Amino acid sequence: MQNASNTASLSCFTLVMHFASQLVLGSQFLLFLTLPQAVDAKYVFAHFMVQNSYSYTQSDWAADISAAQAIGIDGFALNTAVDSYEQTKYPDAFAAAKAAQFNLFISFDMTYAWDTEDMVNLVKTYASSSSYYKWKDKPLVSTFGGDQDPNDFWTSFKTSLANQGISVSLAPALISQDPDMAAQMFSTFTAFDGFFNWWSWPADDNANLTTDTDLAYQKAIPETGKSGPYIMSVSPWQFKELGGSEDWVEQCDTLWKYRWEQAIHDVKPDIVEIISWNDYAESHYISDINPVVNLGSLAPLYVDGFDHAGWRKMAKYYISWYKNGTAPAITEDYVVYWYRAYPKDINCSQGGLPKNSAFPQDAVFAFSMLKAAANITLTVGDSTATFHADKGVAIGSVPFSKQDGQKPKIKIMRHGQTVKSGTGSKAISTTSCAYYNFNVLVGVV
């Protein structure tokens, strides 16, 4: 039998060893926190049009960053054209990003005539920033377009940076994307390390977008010895009405739901890039409409009053699912709904009927996020539809009414009781419109 003194000594020794082990574990935990994030971590960026930051101050950048972080977005891809004022906005952008521990990377808009030296200087200026996103320890550089620039152009760009001690990962978005030519593309453009699939809408096709292009280019990256990343685009809408060849709409009625689910279930890309945060002119913005942005004379005719903030609630759900591998728990019932304010066959007094105008359905779409099963009732004038939605997410719709001036009404019904209800902020006009508008208003119940 141990005496009391020995027992006390043993207890003290045990206690000391316990605290020592906790200190070791604690130091290991702190070391883990300070280690670079794993390459296979999932990241979500949003395409940010720097051209729309002309009147921005650092506080505008900070507000956008805060709203993006609130739904799980890790950073902005800075779509940058050659306009000199765009680069003058970078100091504020990077200062706001650094303060918020937010990521940024450059996405050159190659529809403009960039000089290699200017591109190199811009990357050189910001690549060392703690807010510049690194893929496998290399600053990531992407593009919109670049098909017209030969491989020598991109090789010169990377070599010039390498000569200054900067090795980048180059993942452009070529406009021409043929899944059958994915491997050939990397043979032609040997300077490319990865790829960004820009096409997040069915291109002039009245059908759902497939993942054929995603899977082909994703597969071609390792098969051709490239290091990636594969960047998959996800977008909620596509409509533009700026005259002539810039009048179009794509089939996007349920795109925001199924494209996210393609990313989660089928493609599982290295990076998801939302198109877009603030491209108002193409109607796929998910940010609030910032009043300091000058949208010109035409875009406001179909943007003003068409809020898209509700789509961020859906994005938050899917971003969490994509990053964590499991659907997040829903603790409160919501319905996110969207609809156009005019039927597709209406005659408007200004503008032109956009290409593919027959594609969208004249309907109100409702995306349910439920903590328990319920019935969702949608009503527009004399048009009513009810769909049963299980716990989790589901989608349904109701056709427009022939009656003029009707606002959509949405109800969540459970056990015969109304859980929540709401009404759209705009009435659907079936008789007249001032300007052709295939943009949507997004609301939340």
C-alpha cells in the first residue's frame, strides 16, 4: 500500500504530466493554425468587375467584402481591363482585403489589348501581398478570354515574372471551350497551368447546362502534367440589353440550384467562381445594387429595382455544402423566389427583343429551404400551384397569370397552418413595358 506522501507525490507527478501533455497538444494545435491551408481545401471566389469601382472608396470595398464573407465567399477575382483608373482602385481593394483577411487575385480581361509589360507590373506589385491568393504557393492569375493571344504571349508573361522571382499559376478562361479538345488545348497553350471554365450558362441552348466541359478540362489538367487549378463557374442568370449584338438572354430559370449541385455532386472542382458579384449589365450580380456605381444610360433600365440579394441566401447554403461535403442543417424555414416583371411575348416601347427570348418560362420560381416537410403555395392572380417540399431544399414554380398587375404571393403551409407568407415587390405587367427586360427580381419569404 502506498503511503499518503507517496500518493500525493504521484498525484502531483500525474498532474504535471497531464498539463505537459496539454501544452504539447496546445502547441501542436497552434502550429496547425499557423500552417498554410491544405491545397485540397475548397475555395469559393466571386468575379468582381473592377470597372464598376470607379467611384469606390475603401469603405465600399470593405462593405462588399463583408457581405461576401457573410455567405462563405473567400475572395474576389478582380476582372481588370486596361482602363488606367481600374488599377488605381487596387490599393483600396488590397487594404480592405488585408484588414478582413480576404483573398484577391487578378483576372485580366483579355477582350482588351493588354501589353505584357503592364500585366507583369500589375502582378509584380501585388503578388507579395498577404491578401493575394496563392495556389500551391504560387500567385493565381486568371483571365476572361485570351483565345486570340498565342502561347508565346503567355510564355513571355510568365517568363518575365519568373525572371523577377515570381512564379505564377496561370488558369485562364478561354471563350472557345470544346470538351473534345481539352487535352489539345493544353498542348497548344503549354504556358497554362490550369483552366477556368467561363461557361456557367447553356450557350444559346434551351436546355440545362451539362458538366461535359467541366469534366473534360478537369481531367485534362493532370493527364497533361499540369498543376491546376480547375476553376468551375457557377452563375444564377444571364441577360443583357445594351443594343444590337449585346441583346441576349440564356435559359437560366433553375440554373442557380442545379449548377451548384453539379459542382457539389459531379465535378467537385478545386475552386468555384461565382459569376458574378457585381456585373449588373449581364444581370448575374448577387451583390446589393451599389448606388455609387455609374451603370450608364441603358443598364439601369433593367437593373434598377431588380434586387438579387436573396440569391445570397441560397449561395450560403450551397457554399457550406461544397466546402464541408455535407448539406448544412436548416434551422429556419425560407423560400427564395425569383420572377421577371414582364411575359416574354410583351411588346416594349424601347430596346430590342433579345436573342433566345423564347427560352425562359413565364413563371415564378420558388426555392424552399425547410427544417421540416411542408407545402409551398404560389399564387399569381388567378394562377395557383402547390408543391410538396421535403426537409432540405426543393424547387417549384407557378405560371404567370393573364391578369395584369398581379404580384406573386408565396406561402409555406404545414399541418394546414401558414408558417410564413410573403408578396413580391413588383407586379407583373402583361400589357406594357418601357424597355425589354428579362432580368429577375429576387425575394425571400
